[in-house]
Amino acid sequence: MTKKLTRQFYLQPALKVAKELLGKYLIHQIGSKKIIGKIVETEAYPGPQDLASHARHNKITSRNLAEYMIGGHVYIYLVYGMYWQLNISTGLSGRPECVLIRAVEPPPARIDTNKPRINTNIREISGNIRENSCLTNGPGKLCRYLKINRRHYGLDLVASQKIWLEQGKKISTKNIAASQRIGIDYAGRYWANKKWRFYIKNNPFVSRL
């Protein structure tokens, strides 16, 4: 986690960025502390032709202005009056495309090598993973974990020293699954059936349907 993503990465189409974001690290610097999550699930919203997009038919509102910003800006909004949803704009300015970050994987807890580990077993490890996954396996949960909210609307991930993305280990195509996006029945069957949700196969931190 040493290389910050540049503008060039975000200038790609939303469908490409949505897949390439898998395995990247999302970082929020708060004072001397960093909160880190590896992106394991995304959804693409590739422009005004997509009836699931907030910018369908090129609609512009005070809510979705960040979608029209050049790739690499934070588009965040509230759903159900309580859950923040983190999106990242992609492509050129004035062309509303974005990617929703649906789930992240927190870094593993540090292991104290000075403590005996004779009681550690597979069942215990698996239980810890399941417990921890509940913290970040959904778009609202990950925003709470990363402490991202309305204050960060429109933030530039390329220039910011508070929130940014860094390179991670590239996820091979064979380890990426695609499925229908979640909760967009309002867009009609054609758009709801698009397999524009991408996630890392067998990752326990992927959101539960």
C-alpha cells in the first residue's frame, strides 16, 4: 500500500473502474490514525442511459452534482435517512458515471507474538472473520467503519490528504464474480438484470443478499 491512485485511473469508464477497484485500499486519515479497508465489492452506474443512475436522462440536482465531477471525486448520499453510501465519480467532467463501494475488508488484527497461541484453532479464526465481516459487509456499514459521511461530499481523492485510494494486489479475472446490482428494481427489468455488481469470489466480507 504505497502507491496512491492517480487521476488517470479514475478517468476510465465506470464499468472498468468498478472491476479494477477490487483489491485497492481505501484510506481515511484522522489525525495520526488511519482507517483502512480493502475494496471487495462494487457496483457500476455508467451514465445517464442507465435508468438505475441518479443522473438518468442527464438529470442534475443538488444531490447528484458530484456525479458530474471529473473522475476521482466522492459522491455520497443518505438512504433511509440513516445510511451513507459512498460512490466515486469516473470518467470526464460533465459525464455522470460513478462506482458504488459496497463492501471492504478491514486489515487483520495484529497478533501479539509474545502471547501463547495454543488455544487458537480454525473454528475460532472462522468465528472472528464472521464477526468482523459484519462491520463492513455493506455500503452503509463501511461508511460507518471508515467514518465517511456528508462532510466528505465532493472531496477529490487524488488531491486529498484525508481520504484517498492506494494500489493493492491485482485481482485476477478468474477471481472476480459479476451479478445483478442490488435494490434497483425501480429501474425496470432490463437495467436491473445488468450484471454490473462485481466482487471477489469467496471473500467473507462481501455483502449478504
